[in-house]
Amino acid sequence: MLVWTALFMVVLIGCAALVIDLGVGWTSRRNLITTTDAASLAAAQEFALGGNGCGAVASAYVASNAPQATMTACQRAGNTVSVDAEENITTSFAQVLGLTDFDTAASSTARWGAPAGATGLRPFGLCSEAPGMQQFLGDPLTAQIHTIDYTKDSPDQCGGNDVPGNWGAIDFNAGANSNNDTKDWVENGYDDAVFAGTVGGTCAAEPYACYEGDTGGVTGVSNETRALANSGQYFGLPIFDYAEDNGANSTFHLIGFARVRIVDFEFNRQQVDRFITLEFTPGLITGTCCNSGGPSSNASVIQICAVDRKNLGAC
């Protein structure tokens, strides 16, 4: 009985090693994956804003989220950054089988760039050819303030004579109750993704980047816009390079997004007196990466693109 009991205890402890020690290792690795995800996203954000994400940022996130782990690598390649971390696990039951410890590791790669699609947008489309927008797009990573007049300086800007203004309300979902929708989007942002195409593209070639609009549809949302301006909140606005038709029949071809806050505006006077003054400040908006065919802007998005250093195809 003693012999059988001893043999049974070895089997029992071996099972406990598999269940408990390997379970601890699995839990540790799951936490380590979350840690490298957070560290790579933080590093990507720092790089997107012109800093060094592999300086103190990534290691600080690893130390904060997994104090027993060690960051073993942080490497940038183009617009991606990979963070690796490792943690040594001391076993409990598996020591009977001669296994005193083992290592668990994780790797995450994040990328950053111009948004291919964005969420939380406000429904004011900005003409890329307007004078204020041209100044902004010429130096997008510098914080700046521009007043964009509604009336065009040149009749061929963003659609020519068919489209009266340098900005207008965009109907993101082509809904029938567009005025109430516009008010809601000004207050809260548009929940679903809005997508951008390439500079010089057409709605025939890029239907996903074309949205209905109302070039005069901002006149009914002054109260909501004033509340948004008073909040000091930064948010994303779509940029268009071409529009056709006018009023509720207009269609905008979007090419990118800008991160802004409203400084001042006038929507309700005659067209020549209407304007919107925006502060353009580089930063992140929510969305999907990346649009290589749009203009250089001040809005960036970050996202995890790989959790395996050997498989970076999605990056």
C-alpha cells in the first residue's frame, strides 16, 4: 500500500503541476500580453506625437502593469513599434518533477498613422483648398489657429461654382431626419466609422469615401456648436477635396481628418459673414489605421497590428 500510495502521490503532484503551475503560467502570459499591448500603444502614441516611444514610455508601462516582468525589447520599424516582455515563474508542485521555474513571454506590435476611418466625428466638412486649410496642411504638426470663411476666395475651390462654401454639414448616415441627426452629432460625435479616400480620387472610384451633405445645413445647430466650443473639447473633423451639387443634394469626397477645437464661429448671417475659427493641435483621434493616400494632417490613430514578432503581415 505504501508503494502504491507513493506512486499515486507522484501522479497526483504531476497533475497538480499541470493544473496549478501551468495555470499560473497561462494567467501570467495573458497579463503579459495585455501589458505589451498597453506598452506598444503608449510607445506608438509617443512616436505619433514626435517623441521617443522606446525611451522611458514603454518600460514604464511594463513596470506598472507587470512589476515582476522585464521588458526585453522595444524596437521601431517605420511607423510600427514592437515591445517584448518576459516573466520568470517559480513553480510550486512542479518542483517535485525537477522543474523549479519557467519563463513566459509576450510581444505586441502597434502602428500609427493617418486615419483610414474615424469615429466620434463632428459633422462639419472642411475644404482642403480653403486658404486657412492650406496654411494648416502646410505645417500640420504645429499647433495653430485659422479662421475659415464660408465664402470662397476662388470659385474653383473644392467643387467649383456648384458648391458655395469652404465648409458645410455632412450627413454621415444619409438619414431622413438630418437636422436632428446633425444636432446630436455636434453634441456627442458620430458613433460609427467614417472613411476617407485618396487626394484627387472620385466618388465613382471611392464610393466608401463619399457622403451626402448640406452645404447650408449648419444654420440650425448654433446652440449645440456654442456648447461644444465652450467645452474646449478637441475632436475630429473630416476634410474634403471635392464636392458636387449644393444644398441637401451635395456630395463630399473625404480625404482625411483634422483634430481641432472650436474657438469661434458664425453660422447664421449672410454667407459672406459666416466663418468658423478652429485651433488645430496634433493628437490622437479614435479610428482605424492607416490612409497613405490622404494629406499630411495633425490627426493620428494607433492600433495593435500583431501579437507575434514572426508574423507582422498585418503591420
